[in-house]
Amino acid sequence: LKALGYPNRSIGAHYLKMVLLIVLGGLLIGVPFGDWLGGLFTGLYAESFQLPGFVHVMPAWLLVVSIGITVGTAVLGTLNAILATVRLAPAEAMHPPAPGRYRRTLVERLGITRITPALRMILRNMERRPLRTSLSIGGVAASVAIVVMGNFFRDAIDFLVDSQFNLAMRSDVVVWMTEAVDDSARHELARLPGVIAVESGRDVPVRFINGHLSERGQIQGLARNPELRRVIDTDNREASRLQGDGLVMTDRLAAKLDLRVGDRVRVEVLEGRQRAVEVPLAATAREMMGLNAYMERRALNRLLEEGDRSSQFSLAVERGSEPALIEATKGMPRIVGTFSKSTMLRNMEEISARNIRIISTILTLFAAVIAVGVVYNNARIALAERTWELASLRVLGFTRAEVSGLLLGEMAIGIAIALPLGMVMGYGLVILIADLTQSDQFYFPVVIQPRTYAIAGLAVLVSGVASALVVRRRIDRLDMVAALKTRE
């Protein structure tokens, strides 16, 4: 085009317009689709978690940033390619490209010389284009990170369910009373059909005050050595034992009140004979859910200057006896409600399984598209640039498999490097998401099971193999006569 008289500006504008048309098409599809996905994900999370202020919105700044990054990346990539071309004189640009300048690879410079000629050719070609190699590895690693992030929620919810329903809440049924009653009521509950053990508890609504800071909540009175209702931290270990007359608070509640272990906090009781008392903070616990405070039940009753009273009872029951037990409690006075752990757990698992399946499927498809796009496009470009070289090797006696190995070997090495890098990136992304979703009421545990890494690696490997098969087919159908014709 330059030889025909077109100025550099016209050539650049032509290709920029073409790229911007493609970007415009992508934005017209991507922006509404992204808005729909955001609403879908928000709705799915809302079914499982009550996160305050967690609603779907698309602020103007987010739209501007996403469009700006997309357009800016496309324009920079186009200008980079155009500038490399228009800087050449027309006569020089119409000549075939000069042979590449190769040197010993980093592996060879490190003293590892016993490598095959084919591997040496692959490594030298990758080092010759470091930017392309880095971008290819980075793109595949990003797809691995996306799959790790998408499947992380399954691991986090499994951990949360195990922590809350198997370790902390070890009872099968919880019975709530209309008001605090004499603890002797537990003997009546123990005589119900199928009951193995009963553990008393008491919940008292209070307001915690420390100077100008205050927070409304409740103190949960538990047994001194609880078996059916325990305080479990984020490491799935039992928190500090409830001893003496001190409080055990979640770390988030203590932080909101600016309290340290050993400080005294003013507690205003909001039920019965309302009064205010001061209680020492004995320990803190890092729980996943709620702004909770705990105290040994008898100590709580002494603090309230009341007798041995309880407002809820945790029951361990025989397998299969829950329906009869719940039916029996319906006719008992002063029982306001009965909670079945198995029913709640079953409902939660049904909802979370469906939500996680949708989220992980969508993100895995995104990752597969990215991986295929990066791997296949890089292979196509490399094939277009090295057609003459590959055809020459075929004429010299190399088999189709050997010729394909030179090109596909680069893909394989790139994916092999990208897999561990992507897993590290995925872990960092999960930490970022956990920090962003953390609130006063909820903490998402950073837990990634080996199966999640395996799924991420397998998804990218399948995408890479699919791309490799397509490229291999194009190499097999290479027209050696046309490729070896003089290019001047």
C-alpha cells in the first residue's frame, strides 16, 4: 500500500477502523451480557447468604473502565503492529523477511546441553519472541485462575457446612422456648422419643457499650464443656473454653467496639429486669458468621441475678426419630419453635449445589474460550510465519509428527508453565474475593481443595488439546509446493 502511494496515516486509520468495528460488536454483546451475568450471580448468592447491601448495580465508572480497557488494549495492539510495518521502506517491506537471529537458550547457558535438537529449536524460537511467549503463558494462566475462582465457592461452602453443621452444631434438633424457663425443663425433653442427650443454653438480647461505641447483639449462654453446641473458629478448631465470668467475642465484634482481651465492656440487658453490668472480655474467636458473644450459661444467669434458667435446648436424637420428636414438641407449652438440622442442611445443599453448578459452568466456559483463543491464535500465527520453514523440514525428510512437534511443542511448554502460574494466580484471586466479600456479619473462608486445581488444569488441558488437534490438521494439509515457492 505504501508503494502505491498510501500515507502511513491512511494505512493506520484503515486498520484501526477495522479493529474498532470488531471491538464495537464485542461491546454491544458483552456489556448487556455482563450486566445479565452480574444480576444472575447476585441472585444466586442472595439465595444462600444474607449479605447486607449485596445488590446488583452497574455503576457508570465500571462501565467506563471496562470499555476503556477494552478499547485501549485493542488500539495499543493495533498500533504496535502498524508501527512495526509502516516504519519499513516500501522496497524493504516487499522483500521476504530476513532469517531470524538465534542464540543459545537460557537452558543451554545454564549448562544443560543434553537436549534434543527439536527441543533446542522450540526453546530458541520461544526465547526469540519473549513478548508473545509471555502473553501466551499469561493468557492461559488467567484461564486457569478463572476456573479456580469459579470452583472455589464449592470448596468454601463445603467447609462452611462442615464447620457450622458438623463441628459447631453437633445437635440434631434445637428447641426454643417463648421465654427463659427453669433448666429442669430439659428433663422433660430428655423423656421424649428418640432423645439421646440434651444440652441447655440461654440467649439474652443486650447492647454492648465501650465509650462512644455501641453494638446491639446477644449473649449466648452455653455449657461449660459444650458437646452439642460449640464455638468453632475459621480453622475448624474449638475456640477458648467458656470459663469464669468473662465473655468470648468474635474478633469482628471486638474490633467494632475497639476492645482488647482483658478490657471491660458495659452490657445493657434488654429483656426482663433490664439493667447494666460490666463484664471482662476473656477471649476472642474468629468465627465465619455473625457478631457473636458467648458466656458460660450459669455465669450468665449469675450476672442476671436469676436462677438456673435456659431459653433453648440442643437435642441429640436417634436416627429416624426426628419427625416423631418434632410432632411431640408441638403439643408442649412454652415451646415457640423447633429446628431440624437435617432439614435445613438438605435445603441449603440443594440450593448451593444448583448455584455452584451454574457459576462454575459459566466461568469454566469463559476460561475455555480464553484458553482456546490464546493457544489456537498463537499457533495459527506461528504456523503462518513458519510455513516455509516447516515445509522445508518436510522436504528434508522430517515426518508430519516431527514437524508438528516443533509447533505443538511450544504450545505444550507454554501450557506446562501456565498451569502452576495460573493456580497461584487463582489462589491470589480467591484471597482478593474473600477480602472484598468480608463484612461484619460474614467471613468467606479461603479454602481450595486439590480437586479444584485438578478441574482447572483439566479444563485448560482439554482446551489446549482441542486447539492442538486443529493445528495438527492444518499442518498435515500443508501444501509444500506452494509454501516453498520463491517469495520475492
